[in-house]
Amino acid sequence: MFLELQKNILILLNHIVSSNLLVKYLAFFLANITIFIVFLLLFIIKTQSKKIFFLKRALILSLSVFIFSYLISLIFLEKRPLYIIEGLFYKKSFLSLIALPSFPSVHTALLFAWGMLFLTENKRIAILIIGLSLLCGMSRVALGYHWPIDILGGILISYIIFSFSKKYLWQL
């Protein structure tokens, strides 16, 4: 039943995206380009005096989220929806051509983790980044790159890694 619910959500979002050319391009942008824009924000927004300290935390957090997500993906080995559900509209990106497992969404995990990192510095920017992470996740579902549970998994992983990093790793 849960798998059927995920499939129905994915098909609904995919149908919405495929119905309008502007929405297609917006979804592709949110799903693939948002992560690079937010990554650049990490470098641009911080003042020079605090930049090294902040970037050190961002690097530790990013590497931790990426490595942990990758290890979890090796356990679950979930295929991406675009390889399972026939008739889905999807726009391949240069990064999504790699047939890596679907769970968890690393894009969503990194964006959400960066949003939580900004919560310690600038709440307005944090809310913007967390909102973008949710839009990125929904777009990745709509384009068939991920199942809805992959997005939730990415958010959960980033929360766990952020909490652990804040408590233990940032003290190093």
C-alpha cells in the first residue's frame, strides 16, 4: 500500500510537470541546478572574517552527509522510478544518467543540511534554503529521479548528520 501511494504521488507530480513547458524547465532547474546555486551562496554570503570557520563546518557537514548517504544507498539499492514506471516524462540530466540507487536523495540531503547550517547564522537564508531543498526534492520526484521516500530519507539523514556534527565534529 505504501509503495502504491509513493507511485501515485510520483505519477501525479510527473503529470503536472509534463503538462506545461515552463513547469518542465522549472522542475529541471530546481532538481538539478539549485544545489550548485546554494553551494555558491555558502561562499558568497559569509563575511570574510567568519568565512573560514563557516566553510569548515559546511565542508565537514557536506562530506558527512554525502558519505553516509552513499553508504546507505549501497544497503537499499532501490532503482530509480524512471527505470521502473513506463510512460513517465523525464528529462535526463548529465548527473542522473548514472544508474546509482535512488534512496536517499543526496541533492535534498545536502540542501537541507546546508539550510540547517544557516539556521545557526541567518534564519531568513536558512528558511529560503530549506524551502529550496523541499522544492528540489519535489522536482526530483516529479522528474522520476526519486521516490517520495527518498526525499524524506535525505531530510532525515541530513538532520541526523547535522545534529551529530554540531554536537561532536565541530568541536574538533
